[in-house]
Amino acid sequence: MASSVRAIALINPLAARGRGRRAWPQIKAELYRSGLPCDEVITQSGEDGMARVQRAGADGYTTVISVGGDGTTHWAVNGLMHSLTTPPPALAVIPEGTANDFARCLGIPLKATVAARVLARGVRRRVDVGQVNDRYYATISGVGFDAEVAQRVNHWPRWIRGTTVYVAGILQQLLVYHSADTTITIDGREQSLKMFLLAAANTNCYGGGMYMAPHAKIDDGLLAVVYATDLTKFETLAVLPRVFSGRHLEHPKVFHTLAHEVRVDSATPLAIHADGESLGTVPAVFRIVPQAIEVIVPQREVPLPAPTTVTARSRNGRAVLLGRKQALDGLDNLTSPLLKRLAIEPPVAAGHGERRSHADRDPLKPRPAGPPR
């Protein structure tokens, strides 16, 4: 980035139990060495961070640096979307949180000092932003089971890191959760069903590398929608390991499509989350805001950086890249014997394995009023 850039860094002191705040002196030194000096502020809350980002442009800053996880990025994005200036500053993300999926999806290194060095020499890229009701989000928003999991793990100790906390939360929530009668409306097409969860994705992963929506693209002007009907506890345990490779989309009770707008209604007070932040209960209306903000990305960005990648196909026939190492990122921290026994499958290679016919599930073709029964 040019030397004329004025940057302000927002450090979340609570992210990953204060890891970002402790690492900040090294991160700042790396930014200075790389030619990107910046001012800094320790945020008091998410709302405080949002307010500071909202006025950053008016204060003369051209770049906002979010130092934390996806929750920190969530509030920064909301500040940019309510910026007092047009255009708003660009967003740079230095990953120092429990989950760092926005950085992961932009190809930003997950080691903070390396990310600082790379981003100081980065380039600007315009990307979409999701919206649920009156809140914006960077990665994935959802209703139902995953939102209940987010609500649960947000109250857990911050020292539990990455994928570990989300998998443990899933297993605990599974004991008490039940699918609910729900009406979902996708671009005007209404369906009534017993819903387990629905995710409206701007990026392809969340939860520290769980590929909920492998067909999502951050700049295509569309939401990647994934929803599951009444999964049993046994079926959920069978599907869970496949989320790390995107193969959960092969399950007959899991559906996906692309959309501009999705509405979820239910008499049951289903929880809503966005970027892992709890946002109350339904009704929920999800939209996409195309090309909404500028982010700083590495000069030689790759969509899903990993030493080894294979080609897979989602149900809509669209090719995606899934990196085995990245898809399993964070699982080395799992210590529970039950979690160690989860059979994590490698990403499916194109042309291998049995496939059911997906013609009736192509989102570009007319769909029936509800999922096949």
C-alpha cells in the first residue's frame, strides 16, 4: 500500500482471551518495518469498535485494521457500512481470534506477524457483505442449530481455541436441540418444512475452517444458502465430519442454492447469528450487498491457500477448490476421545465415488415447493 495511507488499528482485548492485545507490540513493529505505521485503539466493546470505525474516514484514516477474530471483523464491517464518509476506509484483517475465517477466505496468512507483513504490501479488492435484518456480516449468518451453538460457545472460556470450541459446542447442543416447523422463502419461492438449520453465506467457511458453503464466493453478488431438514442426532454426528471437506452437501437432507434474498419465519423462537455473534430470534431476512467494501488482500491472493488441493463439485455443479490441510485446520487441538474418533473425510476428487442424480436439486432450475419427501 502507498505511504500516503493513514491507518488505525482496532485491537479487541477479549479476542482469544487477550492474545491479540498481547501480540500487538510485535504486530505493530512488523507493520512499521513494512512501511505501514498506524495509530491504535483498544476497543471497550463491539459497539465501541463499530463507532470508531464509523468515524474513521471522517478522522482522516484511509485504512482500518481489525486485530482479532471474526467477531472483531463483524463490528468493523458494520462500522464501515455506516461510515460517515463515502467511500469508507478499506478494511485490513490481522487474525488473532478464536475463529479467523474471513482472513482465511481472503488468503490472508493466519499467523498475525506474517499477515501484517503481507497486508502492508497488499492490494485493495472489493467484496460483498451479507445483511440479516438490520445487521451486516462478513462471513456466514444463520438460523437454528448453528446459531444456538454460537450462543452457547460465546459464554465459554476464551482459552478454548479454533475448531475445538465449535465442535464441542455442537456435541453439547445436539443433546437438547430439536428441528422446528419453519417457513423459508428463497427469492420469492416459499417452502414449509421442519428445519434443522439454515446458513446464508457470503464466504465458504466458518467455525475455524468448517466449509458450510463450499460453493460461496465473496464477490459474486449472491448468497450461498445451505439448509438442512430434520436431521436426527445420529445423522448429525454422521454429517458433522463432512463439513470440514464440504461433503455434507451430499446428504439427502441437506439442500443448497444461490439467492439474493432469504426469509425465515417460525413460531419457534429460533436463534440468529452473524459471524458467530448472537442476534436474537426469527423472523430473519438475509440479503447480499454486492461490492460493498474494499478489503486489503495479499498481492498474490489464492482463494483457499493450501499445499495440496483437489477439485470437488458442489450440488449445483460448480467447481470449487478444497484444500485438505486447510479444511482440517485446527483439528490438531482436539483432545476429547469422542472428537478424535470422528472420521474426517478428505475432500472428494472430481470423478471419484458414487453420485446420486442432482438434476432435481439444481438451484438454477425450478424447484418444488418443498424438499423431496
